[in-house]
Amino acid sequence: MAGKMSPVDSRTRSSLYILIVVGLCCTFYILGAWKNSGFGKGDSIALEITKQTDCNVATDLNFETHHAGSMDKIEVTENKVKQYKPCGAQYTDYTPCQEQKRAMTFPRENMNYRERHCPPDNEKLHCLIPAPKGYVTPFRWPKSRDYVPYANVPYKSLTVEKAVQNWVQYEGNVFRFPGGGTQFPQGADAYIDQLASVVPIADGTVRTALDTGCGVASWGAYLLKRNVLAMSFAPRDSHEAQVQFALERGVPAVIGVLGTIQLPYPARAFDMAHCSRCLIPWGANDGMYMMEVDRVLRPGGYWILSGPPINWKNNYAAWQRPKEELQEEQRKIEDIAKFLCWEKVSEKNEMAIWRKRVNANSCPGRKDSEVTFCESEDADNVWYKKMTSCVTPYPKVNGPDQVAGGELKTFPDRLKAVPPRIASGSIFGISIEAYQKDNRLWEKHVTTYKKVNKLIDSGRYRNIMDMNAGFGSFAAALESPKLWVMNVVPTIAKKNTLGVIYERGLIGIYHDWCEGFSTYPRTYDLIHASGLFSLYQNRCELEDILLEMDRILRPEGAVIIRDEVDVIIKVKRIASGMRWTIKLLDHEDGPLVPEKILLAVKQYWVTDGNSTATE
């Protein structure tokens, strides 16, 4: 008979067992992350993630409890994974819905040809968009604001065409962005100081901004340190890579234009809108473009216009334009602004600033009988809707000083406060309690994400996208000066919540994921998708959505997909052929919860095959 074990020996053996179990857990996790990996730099990122993984969180998936089929069927199907080949090198900057050859077949009137024109299903690419040879990991913010590797965006035309305007300079193997612009030769900071003397930026009243015709988005880049988040857009035109430069710098931007369809943003979204010599004909089409800005501008918000025709009397000679032409142009803008009930609060040098009144009752001298109001009762329903010369009505108020649509707290308080659209019950079926519960849930989910991938909060991921954003709670839980989140509300979402996201002081856009997104390839570091594939699985091909995710994801970028287990299996089957390193995880609350998590890291590869880059 064996001798009786002492308490000390028992504790020693128990500790040894725990160490062995933890060691095996981490070993198998690392092996799983390396399975099927290539030899690109992306594998080093995958290894860093797995090294930092909390094995208590990243447990193995249990398919048997919730999957209708058998494990054998899953494995057989997995062996028949379709392998996606690289597209040709000519597709390195392919943007399907803003592709140049297709664009040139559309009318030029009102910039129609610069709008979204997506390929039919039979013309969609089913290959992986390659990175250009020499592609490297972008510099981290804030260095990325001022420097971009030449290899990542190898186009010099802007350095020539805008040389005297201090937009961008080519220096060796990098582009340098001095912070200048056509209208701010002294730099964006000095320009912003000028408008901040009128617009309340410092106290958090202004948080969201819209920059129309943004160039390389230096205005938005320099607003970020003042805690203002700008949505910048510019068309894909003869000036190569404006928006691509902006995103490479780590600044929010999309390809877009004021043309024939409404902007993909909700009504009353932005605290401030801006045009710095953006070449938009504001007085044309009966003021249609100013009316569209009015729709997306929050009551009490500001519109800044700098450059021609402002203060034309003193500037017409420098602009080399006839006085009469500039005078008429400014007259039209002034008349439309009065018609829209915008109050001019400043005009100095070449900058004019108007403020939209807080409600319709504070609009003196305008009679509703003289106004053509927009017929649609839903001013947020804008996806592919034709833009017309009509005025979006203010929400009704109960007093002369009440802010139409609800008054917002200053930022950052508004991030966690109950948004007016929720408090007023204007989103049917959504209560304050449901909104607050959603916030708590996503704080829990994001805590888990940070345990699994500690790079999330390190500054490594700057440009982040949430493909099915809901109330923006994922972005709110991540809020940090190190990063920003593009919150996408699908056009087929059950609830239109993009207005709530803007009321929180976040930014976002409407989009239909059956189509390509309005951005260049390799513009996001981390992509998050919760419930997206369940939403779309009977509407379009899931492989098209995954290939689009791969197109806009940077090499070494990460993906987090959260969905029902049956859907996750379908997604993994497709993604396994896409040069992604994949790991499946259980829900935070354990294997009995049918919702699962797929983590992936896009491997590093370029047009000449697998390669290694150094930061």
C-alpha cells in the first residue's frame, strides 16, 4: 500500500498539473494559429497575437452541441475549399464601384460619372487584390499624419500639380505632408485657429465634421488633435490618390462627390461642414448642393466656405477671374443661405462662416408657402436616392429656443449619454434600457477582443471598420486617440441607427455590402463584423463580401467576425482559401452559446509573391 500523501506534496502536484494544462493550451493555440500559414510578414503578426492570447478566453469551438450536421460532414466539406488566386498586378488599386473605365461611360452632367457605378455580378472579380511590390506597414499615428511610404501609394502627380500649394512633397522613399493646402498656405493649424475664433471647437460643442472635396484631408488630419472627427470625401479624379493618401495617413475618408444622388449620411449628422476651394458650384441647380449640406447639418451647426467667391472685391485679381462673375456667384450663395435660414456669423479674408438656426421658428422672414419642402418623410432614407432642390424640414419643437431634433451634450459626455433619437423614441422598438444594455454588452465584448489580441489597443491598428455598427457601441468601447472607427450601417439593417451614431460623436456611413465599398484597397487595419453574414446570407454571395473585406484590409490586418455557428462555418470555409490565418473561438460565456467568433490575420504578400517587409 502506498504511503499517505502530505498536504504539501498534494499542493505541489496540483500546481504541476495546472502548469502542464496551461502549457498545453498555449502550445496547441500557437500551433493552430500557424496551421496553413505561408511565409509572409503577416505570420509574424499572427504569432504576436497568439503569444498574447489568454487561453481561458480562447477555448476550442464545440460544434457538436449546436450544429445540425455531424463533424464528419464539416471536415469533408472543408477539404474542398476553393483557393482564391491573386488578381493581376494591374488591379493593385482596384475600386470596383469607382473604376475609371466604367465611370467614363456615364454622363458628366452634375458629376454623375464620378458617383458610384458598380459592376454587375457577372463582372465581379473573384480573386485577391495584390499589394504593390515593396508595400510596408504604414507609420503609426501621429507620424503617419506627416509621412507615407512611397511604395504604398506610388503616385507623384499631386507633388507636381499641387507643388506650390504645399499639399504633399516627395522626399526619398516617403511622401511628406507639410499640413498646407490651397487655402491655408500657413498650414492647417493656423487655418483652424482662424475658424476656431468663431466656431466653438475647444469646448467639445463641435465634434463631427464633413469636408467636401477634401484633397488629401489635411484639414481633417489636424482637427483630430482638437478632438474633432471629420468625414472627408473627394472624387476619384485626375489628381491621383487623394483619398488613398488620406487613409494611408490614418485620416477618415471615402471616395465620394456631390453629384446627382444624396450623400450616404443621415439628416442632422454633422456639427460642422467645410469647403476649402472644393470647386463645388454651390449656386447651381437652384442651390441643390447647399440644400443637401443643410440636410446633413445639425441645427445650430456651422458651414465654412473659403476661397472663391468669398471677399471677391479684394481677391478677384489674384484669382484671375472677372469681378462680375465672382460677384454673381457670391450673391447666389448668400441668397440660398438666407433661404435656408443660415445666419452669416463671420467673413474675414477668404473665409465665410454661416450658422444654421436651431429650429424653424427662429427663421425670420421666411414663409413656408415660399419653400419647396422635400416630400420624403424619412430624411435618412438616402441610399441611391436622387438629389433634388428641396429643403429638409426641421423636426418640430415646443418652444422658440428648443433645438430641433434634441440638444446634444458636449463631447466626450455625449459618447455615453442617451442620444436624442433614443430618448425621444423616434427609432421604433428601441428603448433607453435596450440602448444602455447594448453599451454594456459591447464593453464586455471589446474587453474580450483586447485579451485575445492585445495589438488592438497598442496603436498598431489605426483605421478600424465596423461593418454592422448598430448603435456604435463597439466604437464607443474602443474610443481612443490612437484609432478611429468607420461605423457602417447596412442599408438592409432592421433599424436605421446611423443618426444615433452621429449623436454620440462618432462617424459612419450607409452601405450595401452586396456592393464594393467606396475606398481604395488596403485602407483598414482591423475589420469587425457582428451578425453581418446572417443579415446577408440570403441576399448576395458571402464570398463577394469576404473578398471585399480582403480588398480593403491591409496586409497583416486583422478580422473579427461574430455570428451564429452555422454561419461562421460557411464563412470559415470560404475564408480558408483567402491567405488568411484563421482561429475559431467560443463565445465569452462558454461553448453552450450558439454565437461564435472567427479571428483572422491577412498574410503579407505582394505582386511578386510572398515577401518580407520591415516597418
